[in-house]
Amino acid sequence: EARPLRDIYKNDFIVGVALANSDLDDPKSVSIVNREFNSIVAEFGMKMIDVIPKPGIYDFYWPDKFLRFAEENGHSLIGHTLVWHKNSPDWFFRDEQGNPLKREQLLVKLQEHINTYVGRYRGRVTGWDVVNEAFNNDGSFRKSPWFNIIGDDYIEKAFEFTHLADPTAELYYNDYGLVHSKKQEAVISLVKRIRSKGIPVHAIGIQGHYSLQFPDLSKLDQAISRFSKEGINVMITELDVSVLPFVSQDVMEQGAIVSEVKKLLLNPYPNKLPDSIADSQSNRYVELFCIFIKHSEFINRVTFWGISDKHSWLNHWPVNGRVDYPLLFDREMKPKNALKRLKE
Ligand code: XIL
């Protein structure tokens, strides 16, 4: 049997995987995770809405279970994610009477939340994606409730609060589209600004939701070089390679044009991925890993966004009902050729 991924790349980086809550109780998933990987992250089970489903009511069932699984099986656990424009419930931004909170009130509430949540796992969660997706591709701040109510320093405050709640945890800023130069520059200035205040940022997370064509590999290569030259380490945090027509998250969020949506709904390979496409995907994975290895001095971890094609979020995003094949295991949880190629 071929050596596990985590073993093959052990001198380069940690190899992680995102798990659905149900994976923790699924023997097939568990055996793959424990054989191939050495780091886990909850695909959704540790996001804000899952942890505080109702005002003031915490539910730590899943985070506790993720931590136990990680500790029992020797994985590092990454906390994903504390502050994000999605999965922050609307009521979080209001008081008990339903009035919108003011800056100072929201800051107090955020710090209390981070103290409760991050503090609970102090010393045991390896690192947190403190803030997720705060910028637009043009480098401007995303106009989320966090930004609108607090202002642009909500990001550094979140890092500060997390650091105070667990000084041993690594802190990451996580985003997609970091091959866009203006967004790259915005993230670099952000990291510099936070660090200049004595607050740590250990790395940035490049999500890595890619396709057969996107991104241009030389751009990705340049982006990683650019971050490393600025003294910023990189994690590849949500790697998958879609084989379907690709539309950026931003286009979708701005309301995609009808023809784009139609293209997306097409399921060109409803039953099986043709060998030629599977080959392109394997090549793509190999090319991506070549870039990661080239920069392995600055890349500490590469995490796949799921185990198998069957459970990938890309079957539901950006529109429901797609049949995508983005990961290393097929719908029967059998290793795909892409996995074999990554082991050669
Ligand atoms: C996605 C999950 O995969 C889905 O299961 C969930 O319903 C929505 O979020 N960028 C991120 C991830 O940072 O948290 C997103 O995960 C995918 C895009």
C-alpha cells in the first residue's frame, strides 16, 4: 500500500482535511482521515451560527467532539472561523430589544464571545482562522455588518481578542482570490498594521478553491512569493479543484448574470468523470503541489476542503444540484488517480 500523504509531504508541510460533522462518526471517513492526514478543521461545525445557534445559548457539542477526535488521533485542530460575514447570525448585531448595536457594544460582545469560545479551548486548538474573507477583489473592505458597525479595525480587534483569549494559539487571516494583486496588497498592509501593534498574525490562509483553469499557476506562484518576501507565511486552507465551469465567488455574490447561472447548472458528467478530465485534474493537482513544494519553507499546511466528491460543498455551491468531482476520493470513498499521482 502506498505511503500516506502526511508521510510523503512530512518534510514540506502538514496535510489537513476539512470534515463534516458526520465524518466523525463514519468509520470509512475516520480511517481515511487517520491514514492520510494529520490536521483537521470543521467544514461547518465550528462556525459562529453553529456554536451560538440562539442569542446567548452556546452549543459546544461539535467543537468538543472535533477536539476530542483531534487529540485522540494525533491531528492538529484548526478553528474555522471566528469572524465572517456569512454565518454571523443577524441577531448578533442587535440587542435584546432588536436595536442595532453601536461600535462599542459590538466590540464588547465580540470580545465576550471570543473569550468564551477560544478560551474554552485554550492551549488545545492549534490555530484559528480569526477573520475570513474581509476584502473585495479590488482591495476595498467588504461591507459586512462587522465593518459597517465597528469600522475597519474590527479585524485587528478580533486578532487582539483572540490572542488575549489564547496566547498559545496561532492566528490566521483567511481569504480567497489572493492572486488578485489589489487584494494581495490589502492583505499585506493588514498583516503589517496588525503586527505593528504587537498583535501576532502567524500566517495568511489562501483558500484554494480552484478549477482546471483558475487560477493561472504563475499568478499563484507570484502571490506566494510576494507574501513570503513580506515575511508572511502561507497556509493553503481549503483546497479543491472543480471540474465544472467556474465563476468567482464575487460574481455570484453580485448576482450572476443569467447565462453564467445556466452554464453552472449544466452537469456535463452526471454519472462518471471521463478519464481525460480526470487526467487533467490529476495534472492540475500535481502542478499545484509543485508550487507548494517550491515554497514549502513558507507553507506550513495544505488542507483539502473535504474527503470525497460525494460530500463536497461544490455539489451545492454556487447553485444546488451540481455534480462536481473536486477531491481526492470518489463517491464510493475510493482513492482517485489524483491521489495516486500526488504520491508518486
Ligand atoms: C462552506 C462549507 O463547505 C459548507 O458546507 C457550508 O455550508 C458553507 O461554507 N469559504 C470558506 C468556507 O471559508 O467556510 C466555506 O465552506 C467555503 C468557502
